[in-house]
Amino acid sequence: MRVAFSVVTAVLLAASCSCRLAPAGEAGDRTIVVWEQEDAQVFPYIDSVFEAFRKLPGNSDIRIIRNHYGTEDLRQQFLTASIAGSPPDLLMSPSDTAGIYSIAGFILPVEGVFDLVKYNKPVVEAITLDGHVWGVPMTNGNHLMMMYNKRLSPTPPRTTDELFDFCRTRAKALKLDYCMAFNLGEPFWLMPWIGAFGGWPIDNKTPTLDTKPMLDAVSFTVDLIYDKKFVPMECEYNCTDALFKEGKVAFIINGDWAVSTYRDKFGEDFGVAKIPKLSSTGRWPTPMVSGRYFMLNAGLSGPKLELVKRFVEFYTNEENQIGQVKALMRLPALTKAAKSKVITDDPILRASMEQILVGKPMPMATEMRAVWDSVRPHLGRAVNKKATPAEAVAKMQSEAVSKIKEMAD
């Protein structure tokens, strides 16, 4: 619990100056308080499922209170409320904060409450730590893919050799300054290439950053900018997004969260495919895969726990999982729903599912936070030619080890 105390204390100290403790809401046995950090466009779907649950026989007196927070605010508010003894019943959240909540004892392990066999295995693995599962999956994905403009490239490249050949020839014929874009300085976009070179950023809870696969992945990224000149330098997320929307690049590596926006803009000219296989190794890039989850307040028990369980099972049943695909273009976590014709008959959703199958679960160990915070600045230094790739990965490793030690002291 030393790590838990250190992590939670650090977050609370950061939060105490700027975050007001929000009331969780009424905590009666027939009231369910849910906190979420979704985009506003998702609210109508969420509320429609909440209302459908209330219309079930015997549920008319149930109140469901939904409170919205920004991503960081949700984390800070939940930690604060849990220590104060007034947390919500449920969180709707990605898995990356579950490690902090679990070691602090603020969320309930769910393997003894729910039948998790019916959910896709990788999305369950992404929220498994120390032998326990810490959330019930609502969606499957949150992963990167190759997206392309069919007006510029009617078919996607299957290998990096094919991609680079397009960049050298067809892109120039189309008068494109660059052939593709992705968020080069953000570690999340580096992860697929680490896997393609045969590595991963963490082994259980130990950083593995000063390794040949990591060096190769950083060198590969730098080479795309300076030697090949296939991607723009100093172009963060909004920049890459704009280049793709404006037809200035043929390809973008982006997450499943962007699919509906691009589909609305490009219509039939929008395509999705797996990130091309790395020709030099013969391996597919391995984007991190997780999802969005229901996390249960650790204090739930008795009738209240049974009510929350019924609600979560209803929200993630086959009908609602398929409804979620139709409304939000988010892949389901339920194995049975993943076989729906809604997905198999849709080329974009089918390609998204194919990408998931070669991805790897996102580590939820709290040590991964130290990895993110160590990789980001030194990847940026390598990308900006302020450090060599070898210098960058050595610094990543030493800083990650140091940060993890600080968490435990």
C-alpha cells in the first residue's frame, strides 16, 4: 500500500488547489450515481440506455444520476471523493486509471460478481492486475489504425514497403508534401512500432525502454521525418487531423474515436485498414488495445450491489452492445455482439476489429504512468534532433526507474 498511498497523495495534492469536491449524489439503495468523462455527442446514447433500464418492470422508482467530468477532473474527483467517503457507485472510464484506484482499494474486483467469460478476452486482460479484474468492459478498442483517403489511395498498403513506395511515387505525382501523418511526439503512437520490432515498453511492472526494439522504433520514427521525409515534423494531434481532413496527406494513423468524424466528412471515400506490416521484421504493428469500462465503488454490497450489477449487465447486453455500434461506431466488448452482421458487413468496423486482433492489451500497472511520463519528453528530444535515439532511450529507462522508485518511497 506504500505505492498506493504515494500515488493517491500526489494526485490529491495536485487536485486540492483547483478541484472542488463534488457531491456524489444520493446514495439510497434505489439510486445509482454514475460519473463519466464522455464527449457531449455520446450523452444522448448513454441517457437512452439509462432510461430503457428504468422502464424495465419493477424499475420505475430507480433514479440514475449522471455527472460529467473532464478526463483529469474525473480521476482527481474520484480519488478525493473516495477518501472523503462519498464516491459515486459507478465510473464510466478508460482503463488507464484503474491501477491507481485498485491499489488504493477504491474500486471493487469484479471477477466474482460478473461472468467475464462472455466478454472479449483482450479487453478483459487490459483491466487485469495482480490477479484481479477491475472493471466490466463496455467497449473494445481505443486503438490506433491506418485510415486513408480513397481519392488519393484507392487501396491501403499492406506492408511498409508498399507504403513507402506510394510515398516515393504516387504521393509526388499527387503533389502531396507528405504522404502520411501521425502524432510523432506522443508515446501512444510509438507503441505499435515497438511491438513490430519485437518489444514492449514494460514487462509486468518493469520498464523495458533501453532495448533494441525501443531503439529501433525511435530510429524508425526519426527516419520517417528526416531521411525519408514522408511525415511532417512538429505536427501534433490537431495538426495531423487537419492535414488528413484537408486532403493534404493520403494516410493517417489515428484512433477508433476519430472514425465517425472522418466517415461523416469523406463518406464512401474514407477507408480503414491495419497499420501496415513492418517489412523489415515481418511483424504487424501492435497498437495498445483497451476499452471503456464500468468500475464499481469498492463500498458496494448487499441490495445496492445487486442493483448496480443488474444495471451493468443490462447496459452491456447484446442488444445494447449492438445499439452502441450503430449509434457511436464503437466496437462491442461482448463476444457474441462482435459477431453481429452490423460489424461483419461494415468494411470499416471489420477492419477495426482486425486491427484489434493484432494489438496488445494496454498495461494497467501503475508503473506504466512512469513509463508514459519518461518516454514523452525524450521521444520529443529525439524527434527534434536534440538527442540521438540511443541517448533518448537510455534516458527514458533511467527516468522511468527513478520515477517508479519515487512512487514506492
